Amino acid sequence: MGGNLYALDFDGVLCDSCGESSLSAVKAAKIRWPSLFDGVDSSLEEWIVDQMHILRPVVETGYENLLLVRLLLELQMPSIRKSSIISYLMSKVADGLTIEAILNNWLQLKPVIMKEWNEDRDALIDLFGRSRFADALLQELAGVTIPSERIYGLGTGPKVEVLKKLQAMPEHDGLTLHFVEDRLATLKNVIKEPALDRWNLYLGRWGYNTQKEREEAQSISRIHMLDLPDFSKKLK
């Protein structure tokens, strides 16, 4: 049996929801932390949304948008800070807590601020990133209906485990396996798993990744760089 099986990341590969998710995160943050947004004008909200476009490559799971909105707000308005955590972080990161510093240090910053703000990951995930949102967007924006059993959201586990599940399905025997992703960190996690050596890995240049990440990906033999026109051809 020949043929191809494509596992496609959703947000960043099939969909660009950065603008929508940034605006939604600002609205959700105003509901979750209303006192922090007292006196915040529209120009500051617009600045936050603009910065969110720059920071989008660090977002692995949708709820992180909410955390980034609050972090940006507290950076701009020191008077609203409920604790000394931002000042502490600024002292720990070289050159202060700039946008560039957040890009380079988000994995270290996230658990610190979540603990300080007493935020629960699972509760926030219920607001962002479930597979039902992918299903709705595909139908509404692209007019595409995909059977629900072919859509894997956060509730189905990490992508590494989803790929293992897909390749183990009897109906996929003999197929050439392809995984298209826009996050370099995710592809590197796949490479660490010997059981996933059959997968051809692609980093979509059009997705949420930085120039630095694209340059690193080009040095990894397992990863193929993919442009949008070539991606479209593969799916025809």
C-alpha cells in the first residue's frame, strides 16, 4: 500500500489566528483581572496587541496569550503590580525585561509568573486551545469539514504521543509519514523519540517562528524547510 499521511499543526500552519487570539486574550484578561485594567486606554491595548504579534512564536498553548497580556501590561504600568515579581524578573534577565528578553526567556519566565499570580494551567487551557475551536474555525473560515476523530486537541495529549498513535494505526501501514509544524521546539522533541524516526519533518517558514529558529532548523538534517507554495502543492 502506498500513499502519504500528513499530520498538520493547526494554528500557525493551517490557520493564522494571531490577531484574533491577541484581541481575545486582552478581552479575557480584562475579565480575569478587572482591577488591573482600570484606567487602561485603547492606545495601550493596541500597543499590547502589537507586541503580541512579535511574541507569538513563544506561545505553545493558547492560554499563554493571557499571561503575556498581563505581563506586557505590568511592564508598561508599574503602579498596578500586585507584587515585586516583575522587578525581580527585570533584575534577573540581561538588559532588563524587554520584548526581546521575553522572546528568549519565556520558558523560564512562565512558571515564575504563574506561581506568583496563582494561575492554574488546566483552568486556563479550558479557555484556549481545545480541539473544538479548531473544528469551528475550519468550518467557518475555510468551509472545510474534517471528521472529529481526525482532529487532535490538547485533550488528546502531546503531539509526540499523537504521532505515535497515528503511525500505529493499521490503516496507516505502508504510508509515507509527514509532520508539518511551525514550532522548532516541537520538531526537536520529535527527533528525540527514536520511535518516530519514520516521520518526515517540516518547519513551515510562514508560521510562528523567528529568523533565529529558522536558521537553527536549517542546520538540523532531519528537518526540511517548507515554503507555503510548496506546502500547497504537497496537499493537492
